[in-house]
Amino acid sequence: MVNGIIKRIALGAAFSVALASSALSAECIAPANPGGGWDFTCRTIGKIMYDIGAVDAPIQVTNMAGGGGGLAYALVVNERNNDPDLIVAASSATATRLAQNAYGGLTADQVRFLGAIGADPGIIAVAKDSPYKSLNDLIDAVKADPGSVTFAGGSAAGGFDHLKVLMALGRAGFNDIKAVKYVGLDGGGDAITQAIGGHVQAVTGDMSEVVGFLKSGDIRVLAVFTNDRVPGFDDIPTAKEQGIDVVAVNWRGLYVPKGITEDQYNTWVERLRKVAESDEWHEAMVSHGLAPFTLLGHDFETYLDGVIKEVAQLSRDIGVIQ
Amino acid sequence: MSDRLFGLAVIVVALGYILSATQIQTSFLSDPVGPKTFPYLIGGTAIICALAIILKPDAEPDWPSLWTFGKIGLAVLVLVAYAYALKPFGFVVPTAVAAGLLSYQIHPAAKSASLTGIGLSVGLFVIFKYALGLGLFAFSRSWF
Amino acid sequence: MDTLSLLADGFAVALTPSNLALAVIGCFLGTIIGALPGLGPSNGVAILIPLAFSLGLDATASLVLMTSVYYGAMYGGRISSILLNIPGDEPALMTTLDGYPMAKAGRAGDALVLSGVASFTGALLATFGLILLAPVLAQVAFKFGPAEYFALYVLAFCTLGGISSNNQAKAAIAACIGLGIAMIGLDNVTGMPRLTFGSMQVMDGVNFLVAIVGLFAVTEVFVFIESHGRESALGVKLGKITIPWRDIIFTFPSMLRSTVIGFFAGVLPGAGASLGSFMSYTAEKAIVKDNSKFGHGDPRGVAAPEAGNNAAAGGALVPMLTLGVPGSGTTAVLLALLMTLNITPGPTLFTDRPDVVWGLIASLLIANVVLLILNVPMVKIFVRILMVPAWVLLPGVTMISFVGIYSLSGSSFDLLLMIGFGIMGFFFRKLDIPTVPVILGILLGNNMEDNLRRAMVISGGDWTYLFSSWIAIGLWIAAVVGFVAPMFLRGVIKRPQAITD
């Protein structure tokens, strides 16, 4: 008799599960605290995907900060490798850390990169009352006394935010990397707060992270690491103009678990393409200081292979890895 | 005596902890404290406190009988089995079995225990899945 | 100045019938989510965000729903703390210390009503604090650099000995265990794994929820099996449920003090509600004249942490709204919600989008009143939980805990770890070792270490930097006093009686 009851309950539950799973929402993991670049990627792309009808249910965003994205990467590789309903925000920082073997031995080929649909220009900023008026002021101060300037960024030491500083200093002829002081915080917002409070002297980050504070006038952006000035922020000089030839943009993109099928992969690529072509995304890019940068699917995977090799070489050159 | 044994165990674990902390990779950059200092401090503090406990133990607690320990051990086994069963077999069946067994341990009456198991399993599934929207699977995915 | 008229506008936006209905639904769901072990306010808000979207709610309505869930969960966490000795979420941890003894003494109803009033007081005053002081308080967050944060964490750990154990060494060992566990995983400063022994499962560290649920819920099952329910509040004869006016009046000063402490802990990003309720409790225990009943059902020990954690919940909105920096896991999720609604919190939010800010504040006030109205009559229903036979209730709580943990991480490893914590909790209970410091260690350990290391990077290894501001020095003095005072005063004030029954 109990068996019969169980069977009936089972049948009922089976139907409801079948019904529910069709409307199951996908998840986007932002491997940082809310407010940072990865968080923006998940929220904006996730929202647009739903708004333009590329997915049936709203995409649920999970924040998983830690280890410069390594926590989320390890989770995807180890525990969610076959999950077709999972996308993860990625950026240049992800590639950098993979190139430096900083995800505890995990490698770039353990997930599949979907594509990038925008790039966030790298910046160096200081508090509004800082004595440093230009990038060269700041670099001269580091050259004179490396201990006098601490940089804060939203990624761990050796991460992309850190590398930008080291590259800029390297171009200016300062190569004593061990002397450069850098603290990694749990996101761009925290880093800016520390700079405004005067605990650190400069912030290295991305344009999207400073827009709010730029508007309120609490910080001053010394340089943007792009080839040309960023539309909408025309009064901010590039590093190139100031004689520091560094271009460092932080592309915004996604990766998915390795274990999903080719079809599932292509479905996500198409969804991302729709977002990239949407008006909503173009608006979002403008309001967040992103420059256009679209590479999808296999093109992106090829591009990334090259980037990772380059960063690995660069990291060896500047002594970040052996 | 129990306190002293516990103190000894803490010392052994803390020493092992400090030993494994010596293996932590250090960084290449400006990081005066480094990733090892804190684990050392924690291990060291634990050892000092453990010595204090060994020297000045509290009164002996009332340990349960072996029979009771056996019962608790059985409950642990049920929970461990449940932990392993959730993924392959879905929510409903393992929950019914585990809840039923626990219930039986607390109040040995087969009928009420099995009803508790089934009731909890189905009821909780409905609440978690539909009221709170958690991503649970009722049954093994391979069954369909 | 025109704060009042702005607030009136906010109410005009938030006080529509449909929004009021949403507030009631949100408060109810939030209370339940808060009360379920393993699901805390951050999960609650995160789980319900998709609901807001699928209902197609506008910005204000979504905010009303989410803030109701947020405050509801903060209220709800205390219910399982008091009734079952299982904290529903991490800020409700401290409420177990005196709330559960009250329930065991048959005063579950009193404890619930009292904690409800304390929550209301804390949350209400914190909301006024938010209204009046937000722009000023945003400046406080700037003042806290790594040195100040480190001193704050040191203060928290130095006052640990005073919470629940008769033996400071045991409390310290418990804290060391928590801190030691916190070290496991990727090191935030170098980004390299530590003490993982090559295991990928602990690469992302040990989740404190796993520890809380294990040490409290699972342990409770073992203790029940051992004692056949003798030491449990289950089946205790309940007194008639009345409003305990005497306790409320008696504990009112405690509530006010705790509100202030909790609010400031909330304002500091990186301190948060758990620290708020913890510091409220220890401060209250240190301030009051006769603290011998703390840990054995002192109503002030219930009122203080509840006022503290709800005040912290309000305080945490200050850095979230004015700086875009979340002060707690839950505000992180609320921040995320705002960003999805295309509202970017930050220094210009108050001037750019006053409608959103004041709508939010109005919905906080509404949620708070709704919760008080919902909660006091609901106490009668809640205490019924204690009438449920143990052979239904305990398996139920265990299964809820398992599902809560499983649904968050989807890994059986976390479940095994939770059982391990349960076994550890059982032995700790026998040896009279407090488990609260273990949780605090896991919760705060990484922040404490990261801030010390950041401070040392900034100063180039110069330790005097840790004492370089008046805020830091003040916190250090408080820490030393908090650590040393119990040792010297031990002879002077009566030692708390060891539990002998």
C-alpha cells in the first residue's frame, strides 16, 4: 500500500518537475562583489538577454567574490562542468590570471569562452585633493620614492589592475617591481573608497568603476589606457598622449562550462550576439564608459589563446611568474 | 581527563597545521606579512590555550553510555548516506528514508516514523521548490 | 530642511495598496526565509529577485518587496534561535545565547515578543539615523582604512572571552579553530591556494553557513538523541502568551545602546550585521551592573543583539546608497538589485534619484511597522513549533538544513562537512567549549588578515602604522580593555556559575 502511495506521489512530483524545469532560469556568476565590472557584465547582459527575448526566464545573478575570480572558476570546473544553464562573467583579468597560472593550476582550456562584447578602458585615478595632476606626476613620485605611493585595485596582487600599473611604470623606465606597493581589495568600489579616504594614493581600475565618483567630483582620472580618448569622457587624456605607451582595455565577456555540448555552446554564442547587436547594449556601453569590442565564439577563443600567450610572456618579462 | 585529552588533540592538530602552513607558496611582491604569518599565529595561540587547559582542566563532563554513542553513530551514518544519495537519487526518496530513520531513532514507532518521512519529504519539496524557487530535482534525472 | 517633504513624497510613492500588499507578502516570506536554518537574508533577497522580474514590478515596487524581505529575514532569524537553539541566519547567532535558555524556562513567548520589539526599535531608529545622517556617515567609511579595520576586528576577538564560556582558554581555542578554518582556500592577497592539500573542494574556502548549520542544527539532533530531550525546550510547558511589558521597559536602555553600536557597525563596510549583534551583546554584558544571568536567559541578552543586528541592517544601507559599497552580504544583493533597475548607487544618488532614495526609506519604515504588526500576533503560532512532537520536528529541521546547504552549493562535500561540524559541535557541547567563536572566526578571519596585510603593504612593514590614527588608537585601547578587564575583574565581580544541570 505504501508502495502505491509512493508511486502516486512520484508521478505527481514528476509532472510538476517536468513543468517547472522548462521555465528554469539560467544563472550568471559574477566572480566579484556587486559594483565591480564583472557584476555589471552579468547584470546588464543578463537583463538584456531577457528583455530582448533571447532567454525565456530572467537570468539569476550570483556574486562569488574571491581569489580574483579563481573561486568561481574552480567552482565551474569542479562542480558545474556540465551545467548548460550557467554563464560566468569574464574579462581581461580572467585571461591574465589564467596566463599566470593563478587559478591553482586550472588552465584556460578547462572552460569555453563565449565571446566579448565591449571593452572597459583601464584608468589610473587619484582623490580630488591629491597633489598628482598628471600620470607623469604620479610616476615621478614612484620613481623618487616607491614607498610613497600605494596603488589600490579591485583584483589581487599580480592581477590585471596591478599589471597595468607595472606596465605603465615599466614604459617610463621604472622596473623595480618588488618595490611597487599594491593592495588588492574586493572590488573597484572598495578601492576608490580607500583612495578618497587617503589610505592609498592611487586607484587602478576600469572606467565603469569610477563613473559615479567622477560625476560627483570625488576623484580625478589621470589617464585612460586606450589608443584614443573615450567618447563621453573627452576631457580625460590617454596615457599615450602623456608619453606612456600603454594600451590596456578590459574586455567584457562570458565563459561557460567545458562539459556542455557544441549545440548548447552555440546557443549561448547566438544569445550573446543578439545582446551585442541590441540597442539596449549600445546604450549601456555609452553610459558605462565602454568602448565597442565584439568577438564571438571560435574567433574569440582564437584571440584569447594569443592574448594568454602574450600576457604569460609579459608576466615572465616583468618577473611576475618564473 | 577529557579536557586534557582535548588539549593534547588541539596541540597535535595545531602542530600539523603549522607544519602544513610552512608549505604555503609565498608571493613575489611587496607583502611584508605574507600568507604564512596568520596561520602560524593561530596555531601558536591554539597551542598556548591548549596548554592552559591541560594544566587547569574543568570538571569532567557526563559522557553518554556506549549504547548512546552507538545510536548517535547510527544517526551520523544515516546523514552521511543521505548526503551522498541526494545528488544521484533526487530529493524525494532519500529525504523520506533519512527523515523516517531519524524519526524512528527519536521515537521508535514504525508507522509514525514512515509517515513523518513521507510527509516531510513531499512537504519540504513543495515548499522549497515552489514557494522559495530553489533548484531542486525531485528524482534522479536519469529516471526520465 | 525639506527632509520631511521628501519623505512625504517617498510615502506617496510607496504607500499604494499594491505596494502595501507587496510589503506584507515580502515581510511574511522574509520572516520564513530568515527562520529557516541555512537560508539567511542575503539568500532570501537573492532568491526573490527573479520573482520581482517575473512579476514585472517597477523600480519602487521591487524595492518595497525586497526591503520587506530583507527586514523580514532580519526579524525571522531570531525565531529558530530562540525556539530551537539554531540560528536562522548568521546575525541571529548571538540571540541563541539567552533566547534559548528563556525558551527552556517556558518563556519562549516572552522572548519572541521582546526580540520582536527590540528588532523594531533597532530598525526604526536606524532608519531615522539613515535619514538624518547618511551624507555625514558616508564620510565615516572613508576614515576606515586597513589599520582601522584591523583594530576593529582585533577588538571583536579580544572581547570574545566574555561571551559564553566560563573558561577563556576554551573560547580562544574555539576562535582559533574558526580562524584556522578561514585561512583555508585561495589567499585573497596573493590569489594562491593555502592549506587546501590539493583538494579542489575547499579551494573556495569553507562556507560559514555550513559551519553554522552543522554546529547548531546537526549538533542539536545528536544532543537530543543523547538526552532524550531532557535538555531541550521541546515540550516545555508554555506560560500564557502576554506582552512582557516589564521586560520591555527593563531592557529598553539596552535596546537603545545596542542600536547605536549596531548602527555604526553596519555603516562600516566590512563590519556588518553579525559584528553589530556580537558587539552589542558583549558591550551590554560589560556595561550592565549584574551580568551573572547572561547566558542563562537574561532578557537583556535577547534585546541587545536583536536591536543591534536590525540597527546594523539599517546602517549597512548608508555605504551602499552613498558610496555604492555594500556593508554586508545582504546589502550586496540589494545593491545588485538597484543596478539591475539601472540605478547606480554612489555619491550622486541622493541628488540624482531622490525618488528612489526616499521611496526606499519609506518602504523601510513601512516594512518595519508591518513586521511588528505581523510578528507579535504570530508569536502564538511560532511557539506552537515547540508543541510539534520531537520525532517530526527534529528530522524536519535536519532535512531543511540539508536542503538549505545543498541548494546553495549543490555539492555533497558541503553536506559531509556540515555533518563533521555537527559531530564537532556535539563534543564541544560536552566539553563546555562555546561554538559561537568558531563561527565568528570563520566569518571575520579573512577580513582581519587581509586588512593587516594591506596595512603592512601600505606602510612598508612598519607596525606603527596600525596605531597611526585616533580611530585606530581608540579601537586598540577598547580591545586591550576588553581583553584584560575580565581577567582582573574576575576576582572582583562574581564569576558566572558553571552550568551544572
